[in-house]
Amino acid sequence: MSLKQRFESASHAAVTRAQQWGVPVEELERVVDQRLQPLLVKHLSRFVIPFVRRSGARVVALEPGRVACRMPLRGNVNHIGTMYAGALFTLAEFPGGPLMLATFGMRRFIPIVTALDMQFVRAAKSDVSVELTLSAEEAERIEAETLAEGKSEFEVRGELKDAQGEVVALSRAIYQMRPKRR
């Protein structure tokens, strides 16, 4: 059983127990979705994908509509001592999952990255960070369209920056959101 499945199972069991005890489940679900899931996703997301764990990528900030991640240069260098292009690609792609989970929760939707384009601007000679955002209006549009149409396509752009704040790469990811089948 995967980490996500274990969390969902424990979450479901807690909701069932709360219902049996007469606790207002809607409030419990809101707390789980808005407070506990983002916290767990922030700290556990790097363990879900072994490659990401080995790269040293970390979620440093996470809230609905925003994720910030950092990857160390150490362990991710290429043959000339700068950050490997594959590591930069990983840093551009990996944060999309935590962003979607923090914004939409784990229960209703499945985000799928369908394309990711990278533009390498300059060599990265230090740790690199990226911040991805999704506005509340865009999240509402995605949710409504997914529920009405069965899917929604959308774009998330990122600027990967070195320790001095200089842009080293630009990313453009295309996602498709689908409802989770129960």
C-alpha cells in the first residue's frame, strides 16, 4: 500500500469514527484538507518518488495555490560542475504534485502532467529554487470545468532561480485535471 493510500485510509477511518461519535464531519474534513494534508504533503512528498529523494529536492513552503521548492547543487552536478539539466527538469516538474494536492486536496481529483517545456537561460552554479502558483480564480475554474466536463487543461509556469536570485531556467507545464474515480 502506497503512502498516499495509507494516508487516505487513515483519513477515512478518522472521519468514520468522528461520524460515529457525532462530531461535525464537515469541519473535520475541512481541517484535514486545509491544514493537515498540506503539512503532510510538504514533509512527505519527497519520499514518494525515490529519484526526487535522492536529488535532495525539498518543499520549503506549501499552501493552497503556492509551492516553493529547493534543490541542492551538491549531488546534482554535470560534467562541467554546474547543475545537471535533468536535475533542473526534476525541480520544474516535481512541485506540481504538491501544489495540486495542497490546492485541491487528495480526495476528488487526479492531476496529470501532459507536457513540460524547459528553457535553459544560464548555468546554475549554486542551489536552485522554484516557486509555482495557481490563482484562486484559476483553481475555481479548473474545479468547475473538471466537475462539468470530466477534465480540465491548464498551464503552470515557473522560474528556476539560483542562490543569487538569477533566473537559470524557465518552465511551462501543461496539466490535465480529472475527477478521481472511487
